[in-house]
Amino acid sequence: MTDPATPPPEDAVLKARLLEAALSHIPFDGFTDSVLERAGLDARIDAATQARLFPKGALDLLEEFSTSADQQMLALLAEQDLAALPVRERIAAAVWARLDALRRRKEAARRAAAVLTLPPNAGLGAKLLWRTVDEMWRAVGDTSTDFNFYTKRGILAGVLSATLLRWFNDTSEDESATRDFLDRRIQDVMNFEKLKAQAKKEMAKLPSLEDFLKRLNRGPSA
């Protein structure tokens, strides 16, 4: 029995067709409703179907672009033996896979980032970024369910966002500047994790709040 919350397969095909058609216009005109309309004409998809598939217009088109890039990223990561790599190299591979997924569409990715920096679109930007970093962590084998689940994703969101901005301005053929930038950001994260672990170890040596209160109640002679 089909889950009513799951769109039919043909909708996914139509959305992919619309996105592919729109990508020939986005580098020049950005993510706009007029671009979506032209994509519908190019893909021979009527306006009523466009409105049903993308009720929020260009913003839904942008979300489809991000989702498509996530899927390509996961496909690239699935080809790698991530389990054999240390964590820092897994994370670097995940970020680089996201860039690989966007490389052919770099100007469209730049346009998408510009739209998502606008205050009215901040909520969508946060949702898409969180979705991407969550997919990254799951792909590299993260199984955390405690507070680390959120801190890992928050830290990676910062790394990915900063690296994307560096990548947008990297015009070198080998993208070495972006690779070096990413390596430094990951090293910063690793240094922070070491500092956090050291602080946790030192905190464990301190008396608990319960012990402190007991001593306080016993007075200075204790």
C-alpha cells in the first residue's frame, strides 16, 4: 500500500526534469519564478503541474536543487571505503563530495547561497544546511544520539558554510586553496575537540555539587 505522505515516483521524475531545464537559466537569472516558468516551457510541463510540484515557486526549486546535490554527494561517498579512514578524513571526504556534486553547477550554487542569505529565507537556509550535514554525518558512520548529535552537526555546518564561501571565490584549476582552507578548518575542530576532552577530564577531578554542599553544611572545620 502506498504511503499517502510519499509523492508518487512520477512526481520525482517531473521535478528532476524541471530542475534540469531550469539549470540552463539559473546561472544568468538566478532562482526566480520566471525561471521556473521558462523551465516548464522547456520541459513541456504545464503550469498547473508546476504549481502542484513547486507550490512555493522558486524556493521549492532551490530546495530541489539542494536535495539533488545531497543525493549526488551520498552516491559519491558510497563509492569510498570511509570505514578505513580516520574521522577527520571522513569529514573532509564528505565536504569534498558535496563540492564535487556542485562543481558542474557552481554558478547555480552561488546563486542559491545568495538567495538563502536573504533574511526572509533564513529558515529555509538553516533547514537545508542541517539536512546536508546530517546526511554527511550519517554517511560517514555517525550513530550518536546524545548531545554530541547536535554539536557535531552544528560544527560541521560552520565548516561546510565557510568552505563553500571559500570555494565560490577559488578560481584555481586544482582548487588547492579550498582544500587547504578545509584542512585548516577541520584541524581547528580537532583542536577544539581535544581541548574539550581535556577540560572534561579536569572537571571530573573536581568535587560534585552534592559533595561541595555537604562540605559547606559541615562548616569550615570539615
